[in-house]
Amino acid sequence: MVRGTAGIDRLKAGDRVLVAEACTHHPVGEDIGRVKIPRWLRAHTGVPLEFETVQGRDFPDDLSRFALVVHCGSCMGNRREMLSRLLRGRQAGVPVTNYGLTIARSLGILERALEPFPAALEALRESRVKAGIPVEVTT
């Protein structure tokens, strides 16, 4: 999912972003997946984006129409289901990341947040280089 955050930096005007939730909770006013993440991603990218939200088992079969999938932490799902969704993203060539990583990238703190996890930080940097995205250096 760390590698999937590079997809945030490749978003362009009109791209579709799938926000996927494993549970079927009732959304509230300032819902994280329906309100906050779309707002933060639009602010971070500076371009208009289209968002589609799915819940529970309503994960689409065809991900190719999306530029990015932002998935919840899947606390109500299981490992097999989450790995299946990651695989489907990879097969469709669509980056998949999660709420926390998306929030950290949108707010400009992703590298700092990953510093305690050297392998994850290296994976992020490698994915940015591969995607032609400038690598941020923190001190």
C-alpha cells in the first residue's frame, strides 16, 4: 500500500478515485471516506477529481476505470479478502493505498510518518523513482 501512494502524485483532472470500505457502517456528517479524504486529495492535487465509494462486499470487479483505490484499514474484513483486493488492483494496473497513507501524503507528512519503518520508507522512495516523481528528503 505504501507503493500505491505514488498513485496520488499521478492524479490528474477528472481522474476517478475509488474509496473502498470493508464495513457497512452508516456514514456521518464529516465521514472520513466520503468527505475528508476527497477534500484532502483535491486540495493536495489541486485538480478536480471524481470519487466513487463502495462498502462491504460491493468492491467492483473492473477497477480499470479508476486511477487510484483508497481502501480503509479493513478492520471488519479479513486478510484473504484484503489480499484479493490488492491483487485485483495490481492486475488492473491501479495503485491501491489506504486511508492513513493517503491522509499522510495529502497533509505532507508521509515520509516522516514512515521513518520508523525503513523498509516501507525505501519502498515509497523506490516507487516514486519508478514513477518519475521527485523523492522528498527528510532530515
